[in-house]
Amino acid sequence: MADRVITAQWQGDFRVDVEAGRFPLRVDEPERVGGSDTGPQPTDLLLAAVASCMVLSVAYSARKRNLELHHIDVTVGGHYEGVRFRSIEVAVSTDAPDDVVDVLMASAQRVCYVTNTLRDSPEITVTHHSV
């Protein structure tokens, strides 16, 4: 069994209810593509995973260096190419002192699970089970 398991259940149209641990999420598509716009679309969740993981990685890296930060913002943009992102841009803004920014960013990139997973794509296996 996998270390982490997330379940998703179709709710009709393009609506999906997801259970991520003890946290329910609604995923949908925008109205312009046939959804009802009741939640973020899957690709937005992917970009949100990148952004939130990078924020946490910067905070973790700063804490390990006894560096107190008061500001960490991350903006993530994705550029589509067909049915996938061609590229993802991550912009980090912090109040870290200039003399430690490079070390802090390198450390954060080493410990960010999401960006590391995307850089070295995992094998994906899809199976089917009848109900």
C-alpha cells in the first residue's frame, strides 16, 4: 500500500469530491469548459501544491538555520502545452537577508517534495476495478 492515499469520487458533471486525509476538497472545472466552477480545477491544485510546498520548504530551511523570517510569498505560474504544463515558474519573495538568500533557496529546493517529484517524474500506474 502507498504511503499516502487520497480518494476521489465523481459527483456528476465535472464535480469531484476528494478526501485528502481528514480534509474534504471539491474539484471542478470552470463553466467555460463545461464545469460548474464549484472548486479549483486539478491543474490549479497542482500549482497550489507547488506553491504551498515551496513556502513550507523555505520556512523549514530558515528554521534549520535559526533564521527568523516574517514574510514568505510564493507565486507559481504554469504554461500549457497540449494536455500538460510545458513549464512551471516559481517566484519566491522573502525578507531573508541578501547574504543568505542563495543558500536558503538552494536548501528549500532540495527539501520541497512536490518540485522534486515533478523534476524526476515518478512512474504512474493506472489500474481498473469494477464496481
